[in-house]
Amino acid sequence: EHVYRNVGRYLPSTMKVKVTVDLSSGLERVPSFNLVVGAKDTVASLKERVATVSLVPFPDQVLSLEQQALPDDALLVGCGVEDGSALVLSAKPSVETLQRQLEELLSSREMSKDELCLLYCYKHGVSVSQVLKALGLRHLEDLLSRKSSIQVSNSRWRLGTDEPLSPAKGDRGDLKPEERSSENQRYVELHSSICSRAFNSKASRALVELVEDLQQILPLNIQQAVKGGSMGKGTATSAGPKLPDAEVVFFLHAANPESLLREKWLPPLLKASADILKSKYQVELMEDCLRLHSLATLRCVTVHFAPAMSLIQTKALLKQNPSCWRLFQCSFVEQRVHFVAKQPGSVKMTIRLLKWWRDQQEWSAPLYEPSDEILELIAIHSAQSKPVDQQQAIARVMALLSNFDEVSVLWSNFYPKAEIWEPLLHQKPLLMDPVISSLNHADPKVFDSRELMRHARCFNFFR
């Protein structure tokens, strides 16, 4: 029986502990990391927090201190955990757990083996091959000889139900090389039809002329104008029900940027600017910007105003008010545009195809329609798996979109996890902005993914 050694003496309000995640039986060991816990935290709550910062694929988990297992319902301090304690979270793989996890992925539709392995790695953070090695199995097909409801037919993996599940139409992993080439060519031809160089050149000129006109009309001390949106990022399409969109941020000279509280000066500035522009443009006054509509070549141009300050100053202000990221996001326009614009041409082609596909769907309300940022970031994240062509790239993105409620995307190369606004780490789905560490583009309060998942599971670009 475990001895509660801390009971009856002074307990600190918070403690820093070191946790090591040990995935036994041949799986790689996750580096140790530090967490701050409170006097009221239990063993179960700490295990749940560990799951948010380090994907652990197996539910059979034991948290131990000095090689002694701790009961889930016990307080950490009651188990002898002190400031500086080193704990180990052990998780052991099992054939039954792997089978159950695969069956959950196949519960909605059938798919190829490649897609099944990709989804497993994405959801659980460990590749199928690693788990098989830990279990002493060589091939995924070895599971079929055991008690399992999983079946394989024509290279498609599915559950052994009476009615066939709907296939992922975009994923054709069983195609022969010549068939794959033909399928990919259809995506290339579709892209050529929705991305006209002549139209984009015309739209780019129109945007430059608009920015110059606005700078002449508005009586503001403008230091810099930065173009964003699909035009600035290089991901605009020239076909479909919507024309290209654009964003313009005017950075204004300010004697003391730190003292400028945007909630005070921005509303009157927006109203005054809208009154001036109404004589020439159709202007919509928004809470934090202006929108110019009915332009000849562009669908909509969003106009923002921000004080000219260094990136360090802007990040410092945002860190003080992380919940007010909407007031600051336009200040990062240059960095956010660069993140997308620097992507390879093949990735931007995927993004344009996804935007075109989105525009063909019917969405019951704006809440359900994925934003450009969601499609861009998912495409960039998926491209890390290095698809061989557009057919495979689209199929892999659709696999992620069809399970969007499980998405958890962090950009650890751009800022450490410690900088992420802590409340976001508990959100699902989680699609972090690569520049703003307090912005989740998949926040359930602003985006409902149910219609997106339904469309992704039955998509067809060429219907």
C-alpha cells in the first residue's frame, strides 16, 4: 500500500516536476519535460496533461515515482510528489489495443493501407511500423489472422460489416502506375483551368493601383503598405463562384506605439476612413477593418490599420493580452504571408485545388465553411509526408479533413510549445497559426467542422 508521505506538513501551492514518457518494448523514448502541478492535482489529471503535450498511443498507462505505481484517484502530494520530483509515465502496446484503434479509424469508411497507416500515425503520434515492431509482428496483415473484424478486399481495408462502407474516392492507392499518372493529370489540368496567369496578372495590377489610390485618398501618415490574402500569398484562383480576395495593411507612424490602445483609436479611425472612401467605393465598416466590395477584378479587399512597430514590440503586447489576438493579427501580415508564399509550387497548387473544391460545396452557414487559413495550413502540414503527385497530395489532405475533429497541428519549428497560450492546448481540434502563438484557426467557437468532415468523406473533384 502506498504511503502518503506529504500528509500533515506544509504543502506548496505549485511544484515543478519532471516527467519522462516511456513507450516500452522497442518504441522510441520521448525526452523528459517539466510541468507545473498544484496541490490539488491528482495522478489522473497529470496523466491527462501529459497526453496533451506528448501523444501516447496506448491507454494502458502507469505513472510511477521511484519505480512505485501511483493510483489514479490519489493526490500527487499525497503520493510523495515534491518540487523537483522525477516521474515516469509508462505505456505498453498490445495487439488488442492496436486492433481497436485501427477499427475506430475504419468505422466510417474503407481506405487503402497507406491512408490507414498515415491516419494512425497522425492521430496517435507513432507509426504503425513502430508499433508492429514492438509487438513482434512484421506486417500489418498479420493482424488479420487474429480475432479481428478488419477485412481486406482489392487493396481496400474495411470493417467486416454486411454493407460496404463508403470509400475515400480521392485515395486510389491501388492504382497501377499508368492509371495513377492519368489520374494525376486530371488534377493538373483542373489546376490549369482555375489558375490563369493572365487573370492573376490583371488582378495583381488592380490591387497595386487600389493601394496607391487609397494612399492618396486617405489623409494618414502611412509608413508601409503590405498586401496579403490569397493575392499576397500567391494562392488565388481565377475560376469558380468567387473572385480572388486580397488584404491590405497600412502601418501608420506613431510616436509611442506602446501607448496606443487599439480599442480606443481604431474604431474612430475606421469610421472616418469609411466616410472618406464611400464617395468612390462600396465600403463595409467592420469591427476591426474595412471591406471594399464590388471591385472589377477582385472579390473583396480587406483594409486594416496598425501602428508601425518592431516585431519584438508587437509580440510583447500580444503576450500581455493573448485573448486579444484579433487586434494584433494584422500586424503579423508580412510574416504570415511569407509562410505560405515560400512554400513549393506543388503545395500552392494543392492549396488552390482545395479552395476550388471548397467553393463547389454547399455550406449551411459561414460557421461551417473552412477559411483559407484552414485549407492552407492543412495542405502545408500534410505536405510534410512528401506526396509523390497531386493525386496523392489531395488524397492525404482529404484523409486529414475527414477526421478534422482529431486534428492537432503545432509548428514547433517557429515557436516553442511553452509560448502557446495555455488554454489552447486543451482545445480539439487544434490548428495553430505558425506565427501567432495564441491563435487556433480551428477554435470550435468560430468553426464547426462537421460539414467539412462529411464533404471530405465523399468528395469528388471531377463530378
